[in-house]
Amino acid sequence: MSFSRVAVIGLGLLGGSVGLAIAESLPDCATTGYDADPDVRRRAAERGLVGTVCATAAEAVAGADLIVFCVPVGAMAAAAVEIADALPADAIVSDVGSSKAAVGEALRGALPGATVIPAHPVAGTERSGPDAGFAHLFRHRWCILTPPADADPEAVAKLSEFWRALGANVEIMDAAHHDLVLAVTSHIPHLIAYTIVGTASDLEEVTRGEVIKYSAGGFRDFTRIAASDPVMWRDVFLTNRDAVLEMLGRFTEDLTALQRAIRRGDGEALFDLFARTREIRRSIVEQGQDDARPDFGRSDH
């Protein structure tokens, strides 16, 4: 393995999962970690999320050849500033954030001269915190690297090897293109989920108890997405604002067209849309990105 010591900054779901995955898949690689919350540091030490939980970020990165920032994207710059004076000269700096252009700029701005290769493992759950992490989170999921144009090819190869060792499939992508793609596949769906669950909770004609009691599969799955970490998603929407607004504009146009079809009783237009989207679902299952069993493989109990 190309890295002998990895520092993980931020020990929640993703940071904890990175540490646990390294312990399982790269047992010869030493790990250190830091979190700004002392309660998280305590729990991370209890769970053994990393080999050594440090009292400061500077202590965590000392001697590391890879630093992975696992903090909300809005906190990347401040977290990077904390390690600037202690960063080893030959270390690679990366992250796991969901928006890449803004994160790359933040890390390069806070760490001038450092080798910065942003990354986004497209994996996660609605849970957060140090108890949420698990070693297999990245298995068979995509990790998208967004190196700058002048990135060292050897450093990119080393980081790719690292993520493959943790079980991920690796893709290289331009940061701006990544942000546009993820706005469609992740950010807008989360925005819709937050909105529809909020709308349901605000209805005066339907009680909250009824909303909860009669939640069919569709609404129930929206609530799972809408239970995601509010700090993380607030920062994602603010840092990927341009791409989100562009995709939201397209979605609004499509929603207006759908509203028009319903008002006009245009069953053919509705059927054509539903048939096309059904094929997208089939393609996702065929590529192993979800479970083909009914109701996502949930138990009936």
C-alpha cells in the first residue's frame, strides 16, 4: 500500500467508516484521527474508529502521508487552517465532501503548495456521528476523484489505489462536472425530500399523527433521506449553489409540464414519462447500485 499513516479529520459517519475500513482492509496502515467535538473524540476512541484519537488536528497529521478531511464542506477551510503549520511537506490532502469545486478551492487556499486531490465517495446513510460508521460503507460504491489539471499523476494513482483497497470503484472527473452530476443524482433529490416532508408536516387538514401512521413506501423513503445530517446538507447546498440552482430550474420546468398534463387529463404524456423513468430504475439495479427485491429488500416485519 502506498500510504503508511493516514490522518482522518472529522470522525462521524464517513470519517469513522474510513478509519474502520482501513483497519480491516489495510491493517499495516497506521491511523490517527481528530474531531472538534470532545464527546465525538471520546466515543471514537471507545469504538476504535482510528488507531489513535488525538487532542488536536495538528497532532493528528504529524507524520501522516495522507490526510482525509471528513468534515462538513462549509468547515473545510477552517479545518485545513488548523493543520497548515503541521502538514508534512510530502503528504497528500484529500476529503470526502459532496461538492468538489468549492472544496478544492478552500483546501488549496488554506494549504498553499500542498498536494490537494479532492475526492467524493458516493456512499452514506441518513445516520451521522461516531456511532454511525462501519467498515463496509464504501464497498462496491463509486469514489469520484477530482484532481486539478496540474495534479501529480503519481499522487492521483496512489489515492485511487487507496480507495480501491477500501472496496470502492474509482472514477476521475472534472470538479465542475462532478458538481453538476451530483446536483442531479443526490442534491436535488435531498432538496425534494426535505421539502415534501416539510410540506406534509405543515398541512392543517392532515394531522401529523395521520402522516406518520399512513406513510406508504414513497413518503417513508422521503423521510429517510430527509433525516440526513442538516449541517452537512446545508453546506452542500450553499457550496454547490450554481449547479443546484441550474438543476432545480430544469426540475421546476419538468414539474410544471407534469402539472399541465394532469390538469389536461393527458394520460399518454404521463404514461410515457413513467415508462421512461422505470427504465432508469432498472438500469440502476443492473449496475448493482441498488437491491432488485421488492421494497428495497426490506423485511415485512
